[in-house]
Amino acid sequence: YVLIFFLTFCGCTFLRMFNMFLLCVLLGVCCRDFSISLPQKIEALSGSCVIIKCTFEIREIFDKGLTERATGLWFKDRDKMNGHLVFHSTDPKPDHFNGEITGKLHEKNCTTVFYNVSSKHTGKYYFRIESGDLKYVYTVNASTINTLPPNPQCSCMWSRRSLRCSAETLCSSPPPTLTWSSTPRIPLSESSRLEELISDLNFTATHRQHRVTFTCTITYQLQDENKTAQDSITLHVQYSPKNTSVSVLPSSSVLEGSSVTLICSSDANPAVLNYTWSRESEGQMEQLETGHTLTFDRIDLKHRGSYHCTAQNQHGTQNSSVMLDIQYAPQISTSSSCARTDVTVCSCEADGNPSPELEWHLSGRPVTNSSNTFISEERLSSTGLKSSITLHQSLTHTSTLQCVSNNTHGNDEQLFHLVFITHKAPCKFKFNS
Ligand SMILES: *[C@@H]1O[C@H](CO)[C@@H](O)[C@H](O)[C@H]1NC(C)=O
Ligand SMILES: *[C@@H]1O[C@H](CO)[C@@H](O)[C@H](O)[C@H]1NC(C)=O
Ligand SMILES: *[C@@H]1O[C@H](CO)[C@@H](O)[C@H](O)[C@H]1NC(C)=O
Ligand SMILES: *[C@@H]1O[C@H](CO)[C@@H](O)[C@H](O)[C@H]1NC(C)=O
Ligand SMILES: *[C@@H]1O[C@H](CO)[C@@H](O)[C@H](O)[C@H]1NC(C)=O
Ligand SMILES: *[C@@H]1O[C@H](CO)[C@@H](O)[C@H](O)[C@H]1NC(C)=O
Ligand SMILES: *[C@@H]1O[C@H](CO)[C@@H](O)[C@H](O)[C@H]1NC(C)=O
Ligand SMILES: *[C@@H]1O[C@H](CO)[C@@H](O)[C@H](O)[C@H]1NC(C)=O
Ligand SMILES: *[C@@H]1O[C@H](CO)[C@@H](O)[C@H](O)[C@H]1NC(C)=O
Ligand SMILES: *[C@@H]1O[C@H](CO)[C@@H](O)[C@H](O)[C@H]1NC(C)=O
């Protein structure tokens, strides 16, 4: 009974059967029969192509008959020849479907592609293999193709460190393409899986991408039209203060006594929680008030210095600073004096912003730098200037010497009375400011 069972089940010859029996016992498998494996349902885009992934199996005794000259046929809706043959791999007819068997039939791969899909492709497909004596229609399993109007879709989403756009890889020739609008600087990594076309933009989201909209487009080149679909995503990135800056109204160069407003601005998401001000003067930091602006009704020289504004939100801080340049008319210092040896040397120090100029007037007339009236100048600081004049004895009988200082904001002057006693003694002078 066991032998008869094998005989009928396998269709083996009696002699081979023994070997088979041993093989079956050894491997724990038994004889092959006809079977086919193909997807039950396939969705095809009208105007594109459709791939039927297909593998089949034959009864073992036909193994020898399956050669490279094998023919594959497809029937539609019925498993019979009459009017239902839609594809013949070696004898195509004009009314047959345009396509090809891309799998190798002798390797039992019946993968087939039909091109130029239209609604007439909708239906149930049965495969038939023919090779010599081998002629078999697989009626048990069939594939149903459903033709859809072209309606491509793609979707974008942000995950971890990349922006991903994915779309179905519906069959089309050439294959569909995914393209991104905006920022080609970002490296693109693309992959296509069986069912999905994926395009990733990998980057670390920074404030530069805040409110930037990325659009991805999938394009299918179909028979007589190009179908595209788009999806967009706008990134909302949170970031610590950026572009913090201090501006000064009316200007960072202000005249003493005028009103000044410092304005701090910064770009942050979420918005800046608080702005804090500090002043740096002669290496000392001094905390000032908080707030978006800092106002001085009457700016004074004591307000000189560098002002820092620190903007803060929950993600961090950023600071910016500005130098307040307070301008004022020159002032001649009380340390200005004359000294007399065999010549008379007078020096005059003035302080002003912008840096003042100094001039000497002898008896009301401007003195020029010469061997008799030698003038030397020395910068004391960005605002201070010292000028010294060396007068020859012959000139000291002139009773008045004037030091005149000016800048764009005003002037100051000082009068020296060159009233000399005959002995070597310091000259007397009098202020006349
Ligand atoms: C039918 O196809 C399915 C899926 O491809 C496969 O799992 C199954 O074995 C096939 N059935 C037959 C009888 O070939
Ligand atoms: C069948 O052939 C197709 C087309 O050449 C190929 O993509 C597929 O991997 C093959 N399948 C198997 C199981 O070899
Ligand atoms: C699809 O059809 C068009 C005309 O309708 C033809 O030009 C084209 O070659 C066909 N494509 C394929 C792959 O057969
Ligand atoms: C982008 O990220 C994906 C997923 O993390 C990774 O598989 C891919 O290799 C990355 N590509 C590039 C160009 O870094
Ligand atoms: C589709 O797009 C391709 C590539 O851009 C172009 O060559 C082709 O002419 C387009 N076809 C149609 C029908 O617009
Ligand atoms: C900062 O300023 C630069 C130049 O003005 C600008 O391109 C950039 O977008 C700004 N950054 C932010 C976060 O606003
Ligand atoms: C600014 O706001 C943050 C958050 O509320 C707080 O921690 C910080 O102390 C504030 N800074 C000042 C100087 O008020
Ligand atoms: C400003 O920022 C710099 C760099 O982050 C830091 O070194 C400096 O101490 C900050 N200055 C103030 C006044 O907060
Ligand atoms: C005056 O002239 C001398 C020599 O010619 C020169 O060294 C000096 O710098 C001049 N003083 C001024 C204020 O120009
Ligand atoms: C200073 O006064 C002189 C003469 O009045 C003038 O020529 C010069 O331009 C003034 N300098 C400045 C900086 O105003």
C-alpha cells in the first residue's frame, strides 16, 4: 500500500521509486507536485506597468522537460484558451498584452511584467507552462490585477535626524523619482524597497530650518502623461537666542547731556524670556536692570563704558555689547603750567571727545612751530592731548600766551600771563577760562 501510494502520488516509475523512497525517508520530504506562488492581488497604475512576481513548481518527472526553450502563457479571467489567452512568450499576437517574462522559466521563475497598463488589464490571471511534454495550467492560484487611475501619493515626516519622504513604488518605466525642493546642500540618501521609495534628508535641525518648508515630489513617467504628487512639511525648531544685538538710539555716538536708549534684540524660539544689562568699565562689571531697553535721560561721562545685553530663553543665552561713545567739548586741565629756565616751557592739557586740537596764541596771534617757538604734541589717551611750547627768551616779554583747544562740540582756552621776574623763577600764570 505504501508503494502504491507513492506510485500514484509521485507518478514515479517503479525502479526510481525505491530510490525516491529512500530519499524521502532520509530527507523527510516527499515528491513535488504542480504549484504556483503569486500574489493574490496586485494594484496597477493605469498608464504604468505591472509586475506579477511569480514562481512555480512542477511534478518531478517533468524536471528534464523544463528547458530554456520553455514557453509561458497567461490566460485572463478563465483558465481556458478560447479568447482568454492574453500573453504568449514565444508567439505574441497583436491582440496580446504588451509585456515580457522577466523571470527565467527553466529556473521556475514566471515573473512577468505587463506594460502600458489600462483598465482592460483588470482581471484574474492564470499561468500556463509549456515545455516539450510538459503542459500545465495552474488553476489553483491566480493573480487579480486591479487597475487604478493614476493617483500618486507621497508623505513627508520628520523623524530623529532626518526628513523622510516616502512613496509607493508602483511599477513605472523609468522608475518614479523623488525630488526635494529647497536646500540641495543637505546630503540626500535614497533607498527603494520592494514596496516603498524612500528619500531621506539627514541633518541636524537648527534655527536656520525654523519655518522652512520642505516639499517632496514624486514623479511617475507614465505612458502619455507625467503624474506628480507632493507633500510638504514645515519645520518648527526651538533654539537658544541668536543674532542678539544692541542698537543705540539716536546713535552710539552721543553728546553729553542728551537722552539715549539702548535696545537689545534677539531671535529665539520660544521668544526671549528676559534681557539683562551689565556695564563694563575699567575692567569692572556692574549689573544693571533687566528689560528690553535701557534708557538714560541725560547721559553723563560717568556712564561711559561697554554695555552688555544678555538674552535668555529656556534653551540658552547669548550676549552682545556696544560701546557708548559719549562726546563732549574740550576742557583744559588745571595742571597746565609754565616753567622757566633759560627758556620758557609751557604745557597745556586738554580732554575732549572727539579728541581736541590745541593751538597756541601769542599776543592774540596763532603761533607756528619754528625754531623760536618750538611746539611738541603728545596724545595722552583717545580723548586727551598735551601740547608744550618752548619760547625763546626774546619772546617772553610778550605778556600773553593763550592755549586754545577745540573740537566739533566746542572750545576752551587758557591764558598764561608771562610776567617774569628777572631771576630764574617759575612763571606765574593766571587762569582765564
Ligand atoms: C498560492 O499562492 C500563495 C501565495 O503566493 C502560496 O502561498 C500558495 O502556496 C499557493 N498555492 C498553491 C496551491 O500553489
Ligand atoms: C524571478 O525573476 C525576477 C526578474 O528577473 C527577479 O527579480 C526575482 O528575484 C526572481 N525570483 C526568484 C525567486 O528567483
Ligand atoms: C506604450 O504605448 C505607447 C503608445 O501607446 C508606445 O509608444 C510605447 O512603446 C509602449 N510602451 C511599451 C513599454 O511597450
Ligand atoms: C540618513 O539616515 C538614515 C537613517 O538614519 C541612514 O540609513 C542613512 O544612511 C543616512 N544617510 C546619510 C547620507 O547620512
Ligand atoms: C515627463 O518628464 C520627462 C522628464 O522630465 C520628460 O522627458 C517627458 O517629456 C515628460 N513626458 C510628458 C508626457 O510630459
Ligand atoms: C541672523 O541674521 C542673519 C543675517 O541677517 C540671517 O540670515 C539669519 O537668518 C538670522 N538668524 C535668525 C535665527 O534669525
Ligand atoms: C531670566 O529668566 C530665567 C527663566 O525664567 C530665570 O531662570 C533667570 O533667573 C532670569 N534671569 C534674570 C536675570 O532675571
Ligand atoms: C558673553 O558671551 C561670551 C561667550 O559665550 C562669554 O564668554 C561672556 O562671558 C559673556 N559676557 C557676558 C557679559 O555675559
Ligand atoms: C614742530 O617741528 C618739529 C621739528 O620740525 C617736529 O619734531 C614737531 O613734531 C613739530 N610739532 C608739531 C606740533 O607739529
Ligand atoms: C578748531 O578751530 C579752528 C579755528 O577756529 C578751526 O579751523 C578748526 O576746524 C576747529 N577744529 C575742530 C575740530 O572743530
